[in-house]
Amino acid sequence: MRKIDENKKRAITQAVFELTETVGLVGLSIAKVAKLAGVSPATIYVYYADKSDMLAQILIGVKDILDDGQEALILSVDDPIEQLKKLLAHLIEKWTTYPKHALFMRAALENASEIAPVGIAYSQKRAEVVVALYERLLSSGQIKMLSQNLLI
């Protein structure tokens, strides 16, 4: 079994981010990622089973980064409007700190068929606290209905 080289894995992730911006997830291929990352396609298969697994694993990492601290922040106050304010401040801070991650996450959720189910399921699980907040705000009449896909 080959040793995991974290520098190569990071290069692969950065290549995926760049290609997501330029060709989108549908136009992204293992060959394109490998070329941009400066690795062989076989190297990518050391880390990932296929394209959808690669995208799912990257999505999981992105969700961990962007959602880090989110649940504790939301639950730190009782008032749903204050929770929403804290959530929005958190999202703005994370999305401005990690713009490529945020763009990748948006593209991944807009093209869920490109992502292995484990990635989508993980994203939905991480979003449960946000969905619960949305439902509390909705049931109290403090906000109007939106697509829940905007929340995950």
C-alpha cells in the first residue's frame, strides 16, 4: 500500500477547486485534475476510488472547514433570531476566509449527481442544526419558506 503524501492530496484538492471554477464539476475529470495538480492519474486513485468519491471526500473536508464551530455558535443563544444572526455572521466569515471552498460546496450541491452519496449524506447531516433553526423560524412566522437546498 502506498503512503499518503499530504502535499499531493492538497494539490489534488486545489486542482479540483480551480477546475470547479473553470469547467464545473461535470467538466472536471481525473485526467484534468491530475494534470493541474502535477500528479499522475494513478496517484489520484491512491486516495480516491473514482471521481465521485474524490468529490465526496473533498466535500466532506470542505463542510468540516466551513461548518466548524457552527453548531456550538447557534446553540450558544436561545432566541432563534439571535441564532440566525450568529449563523449569518459565521457563514460570512467562513465564506470570505475560504472562498474556493464555498464555491466548491455550492457547485457540489448544485450537481449532487456528481458526488458519491456519502458526501451528500454527510453534508445533510452537518446541516441538521441549520435546518432545525430554519424550521423553528418558519413555524414561529419570523421568516417565510425557502428551498431547504439553500441551507445545505
